[in-house]
Amino acid sequence: MGLRSFIKKQFIDAIEWDWQDDDVLMWKFPMADNEIQNGATLTVRDGQVAVFVNEGQIADVFTAGRYTLTTETLPVMTNLRNWRMGFDSPFKSDVLFFSTRLQQGRKWGTTQPVTVRDSEFGMVRLRAFGMYSYKINDVTQFYQTITGMNDNYRAEQIEPQLRNLIVSDLASGLGQSEIAFIDLAANQGLMAEEIRKELQPDFAKYGLSLESFVVENVSLPDELQKTLDKRISMGMIGDINEYTRYQTAEAIQHAAKNEGGMAGIGAGLGMGMNMGQVMSEAMQPRGSNMPSQNQQANQQSNQQQPSTTQPQAAEPDFMARLTQLKTLLDQGLISQEDYDETKAKILAQLSK
């Protein structure tokens, strides 16, 4: 080995990290048996932090910039080494570089359904997945709790732990929220913010900052989905009387297309009116003294029933019947054949 190689090995005059891999979170400058000489330069690029470690203890920390290593720029190291009058000879120290760049596009998801306690539905089980981003914001904490004196540390080493942390805090974050799950599911941004708040202290324990958290999808359990579907349906029904009229019109249309023609229409109309009466009675308050539509109809029928002593025949309202029949035809609820047949019967009764 030549003299030049020997000198290069023994004394380091330039320290920097020209990293090419964004997934590397920490990199240890290779020292071997080399020593750092007085006046050596330290270059820290944007998105990096350099840390000098003396015998396992963190000494000086450098953010982005270019430094000349002297007792003035290494105050903690100077104190630990007792360099009261400065140092002239080379010294040994571990130098660690940390990447403080944003680690984005990281995925998370539940491998199994997570049970959460909801303020409205009680216990529910759900699946969810999304993305998050984080970065190192406390290199001392990250060094002491995660990396130690490894030669390097990659994002893939810690991210399985972060994903497990997200899933475990998902249940507690939603359970402690005062917002009902149905509202959170409708606003995934609000759900993500609730979860991020719950996760932030846990990330801080590792020296990390959870910069963003996104919920891309929430898969609801079947039983909860059915309940939501029922609520949506009832909201769409609205006025129960309008719903009854709609059901009656549907019955007429279907009956007209089936065998039986007008007989089917009559059955559909009867079913629709009976349904309306039953639903109307069901909506009356319990103990109400108001007579139901059936009772009113019976009373009117009794009043209009002809007595045995004075028989009385009511003439049918032929014009109203013909008008209703024409309306059904115009609306496409009955066929032309049914219209002609029924119209002929009505006119035949008129001529009697």
C-alpha cells in the first residue's frame, strides 16, 4: 500500500451523503479505521440531517449547509472530548445521515374486518384502506428508538410496524369519535382527519410526523348496508299518501299488461285502495277517537242503504266513468281493446 493510500485511509477531509435511494431513511458514513481531521468539511444537502455520535452518545447535529469542522462548529463534541484549547489531531466519531424528505404514497389497509363501537349502530365491523405520508422530524428520537448504530435503515423496515399501528388505532379512533359512523362513511375526509389525530402521538414516539392520511375506501358489513339501504328508501318515499297513489298507479299498469284485462285492473285498484286504508289507519295515534276510513265508509253505506219501505235506486254516473276510462287510456294504463270493450258495456247500461 502506497503512502498516498495510507494517508487517505487514515484521515477524512470531506464528509457527505450523495444518496440515490429515497427509501433509505438513515445512512452511516463509512469510517473503518479512518479518523476525521481538524478542518474537514461536512456537506449536508436539503432533506438531510447529519449527526455526530461520540461513543454511542449523540453529540452535534447539523442541518442543511456546508461546515468546516472545528471546535467552534463541534461544541458538544468539544465538551465531551475535553478539547478546552481546541484540537489539532484527527479524531474518531460516527457520523449518521438521516433523510428528512417526505415519504409519500405509502399504503395501508385492514387484512381482517375491524370491530368499532359506533354511537348510533353499536358494534360494527368494517374494512378500509388508503394511503399516508410521513417524515422524520426528530432525528434524536428516531435514532434512539428505531435505528441505533446500523449501517443503514430503510423505510421498508419500519412501515409494516406503522401499518399495524394504523389498523390498531383505527378502532379506537373511530370508537372515541363523537361523530356517528354513518356520517363518517359519507365524509371520508372527516374520517381520515379523526384517525390522523389519533395516530399522530404514536408516530411522534418514533420521531416521525404523520403528514397526511387518506381513507380511499370503506367496506361496510352486509347488515349495516341493508340498514342504510332501508333508511335511504324511506327517505325517498317521503309523503306516505303520495307513495300510496304511486303504488296504486303501478298496480293498474301491471294489471293491464297481464291476463284478465280490466278485471286485473279492478283487483289492482282494490288492492291499492285497501293498502291506503290500512296504512292510513296505522298512522293514526293509538286511542284516537277519529273513525277510520273503513268505519266512515260503513256508516255512509248504512245511511245510503235503501229501506224496505221506501226503495231507492241510485243512477250510475256514466259520464264520470267514461271520463276515468278515457284518462286511463290516455295515460297508457289500459289498452285500446280494453277501452273499447269497457266503453261499450257502459253505453249499453246507459241505454237500458
